Amino acid sequence: MTARRHPALSATDPELASFVAAEETLQAETLRLIPSENYVSAAVLEASGTVLQNKYSEGYPGRRYYEGQQNIDRVEALAVERAKGLFGVDHANVQPYSGSPANLAVYLAFAEPGDTVMGMALPMGGHLTHGWGVSATGSWFRGVQYGVRADSGRIDYDAVRELALAERPKIIFCGGTALPRTIDFGAFASIAKEAGSILVADVAHIAGLIAGGAHPSPAGHVDVISTTTHKTLRGPRGAMLMCREEHAKAIDKAVFPGLQGGPHNQTTAGIAVALHEAAQPAFVTYAHAVVANAKALAAALLERGFDLVSGGTDNHLILVDLTSRGVPGKVAAKALDRAGIVVNYNTVPFDPRKPFDPSGIRLGTPSLTSRGLSVEHMPVVADWISRAVAAAGSADERTLTAIRGEVSSLLSTFPAPGLPLS
Ligand SMILES: *Cc1c(COP(=O)(O)O)cnc(C)c1O
């Protein structure tokens, strides 16, 4: 199989080729529920593996420090135009290597070391790069953090406002990695305005839902939109920063020469293709199906007695608190993995356990929706999860093995984009 799909790689480096082939099989046969992951299309894969890789192009289209940019300029300009059109923004920078450097560029554009910045606390569902202590952003800047309400599991906007007015941060980040509910960008905008802060919407997780109209857009509410391109947006691993014209220069200068050298042109090409795909009617259908599947999976889990943070979901993501099941998140995640269901263990808000051994697991529907699974399959998925978590508690390996067979049998009729048919 690999020899046919990757003939040169198989001939040059059979050992590495065998790892790729094994990964293709794993991604084909397992139910991938990590909400930050997806399956890119064959077209995105092809674009990301081109000779554009060979070119150095520090600078921006029309303003480069190297010659021979005739084609590279067209690739990057196309990606930029598509990003502006899809997200309805004045300006887009498609060069950040990934989400974390994109956020670092935002700090470079708008803050000085030691300034106060504000974001959601990591254990509440925020991201490391929103000023959390172990991140450079939390040691070079003074991070102050907000969270969710204990009673509702939802962002406490009154507390956000109080903290913002008390601290007057240079930058406020909204968005995160484990937020199952809609973000009210308008509420954040009025808080940021009152506090005199630059507002950044980090929509890494939900960019595809926004593009497909399944989550409100931050455009028009925030100063900067930061996003990865490889989560619900279904592009290659990369990132974009988008903003109003007034911030365009500051953002561009921060990305290059402030933080990075040459852009990864093969990735820019993959981003352009993903943005083209995301502008099609089929992607609107996809984005809404991701949410419908998540809501159906949440309902099926609730029916089976699971506790969900905030009681459900508005988007692609579900945060399950396993405390009442008596199974730690890590034990459950590892058992699910043996059952062919790939999730990650995750802290839940106010988690009494340690981050490396927390109380929850995080689930998402972007990948299974890309394979064509729909709401009628979600009770089956919830059943597998329920049985696997019970089996984890009683060290019942036979049940896990049986589930693994059921999973791969169902998935064999839902081929994954970009993967060989087995
Ligand atoms: C994934 C993510 C990032 C970081 O992206 P990387 O590409 O992994 O560096 C930043 N912010 C949020 C909210 C994310 O979900």
C-alpha cells in the first residue's frame, strides 16, 4: 500500500515509510474524537507536499528579500484574499508557523514585556499562550486569568469585566481549547473597550464553524482574530492572524521580521486550498453537521448518566467530568484508546485532581463528521464510550477488544478523506 502511495519514500526510507503506513491504518481504523484534530482532504495533502517547500521568501507578496517569487507571491496573495473573503476582514497574515507563534506575534505587536495581559485560565479551558505561567507568555508578561462559573460551567462575564477594569490589561484574549459553549464576542468587545484593551479572539478550535456559519463570527467585534488552520478549518498545520486595517502594519511587522524568518510556502498553499474548500456550500453543511453530531453525542451521553461540563455543548466539543463514574480521565482515555476510540484526558473546571491526572476527558466531532458519520450514529458512539469507561474501571480488556472490532467495522464503511481505502 505505502509503496503505491509513497513510492519514492518507500524506496529511500522503508523504515520511515512503514511508520507512515501504520499511521494511515491507525487513522482509518480508529474513531478519532480529539476536538482539535481532523482529516484534511487529498487536495490539501497534495498542496502541502509540493516544491513550494524549496523556496525562501522572507517578506510579503511584492516586498521580498529574495528573488524568484513570481509564483510564491501568487500563492500567498491568493491565500490572503481567500482568508479576507471567508472571514470578512480587512487584513490577513497567513505566515505564522502555528497557533502558538501567531499568539506570540500578537504580544509583540501590542505589548511590552512585563505588561499585564488577560486570558482564560488553562485549567478552565483557556490556552497556554493566553498568559498561563508555564508558557513564555506567562513569564514575559503579567498574566491575569478569568474562568467559568462553578454553577453553570460557563464564562462569568461579570467577573471578566470586573477583572478587566481592575487590571486594565494591554491585551485580552477570548477563546480556548475546552470551551463547549458559544463565545459572546460582543460582550468581550464592550468589556475591552471599557478597559482600553486590545481584544484578541483566538478561534483556533472554532474557525471552521465560524467559516461555515455554525458559530457567530468575531469579525467586527475584536481587534485581532488569531486562528490555527488545522482544526475545524481542516487545513494544514499552520495559523493566520486577521485584523482591521489600522492594525495591519503592526501585525505584519510582528510576524516578520519580529518573530519569524521565511514563511512555509507549501503550508501557505495548503491553507489556500483549505480556504477554497471552506468557501463551498458543502462546508456550510459540514460545519452544521459537526455541531449537530456534537449535540446528539452530548444528549446520548447524558442519557447514559455522564456529567458534562456546562450540561452539554453549542459547538464541536464536549467536556466529560468522570468523577461520578469513579474512573480518572487518564485511565478512561487509555482504555478508550485500546478500544479504538482516541480522546484526550483533560482538566475540568475546579478540578480537584492534577493536570497530568485530571478528572475529565475531552471529545469532539470534527473528524468523525469529515468521514460522514451523522446523528444516528451518535448513540452507538455513546454506547461504546459508556462500555469502555465501565470496562476501564473493572480492567475488562475483552470488552475493550470487542469494542475495537465494532469501531473498525463501522468505520470501514466511512472512508476518511485523504487516506487510502483499505
Ligand atoms: C490549538 C490552539 C493554539 C495553538 O496552536 P498550535 O498550532 O498547537 O501552536 C492556540 N490557541 C488555541 C485556543 C488553540 O486551541
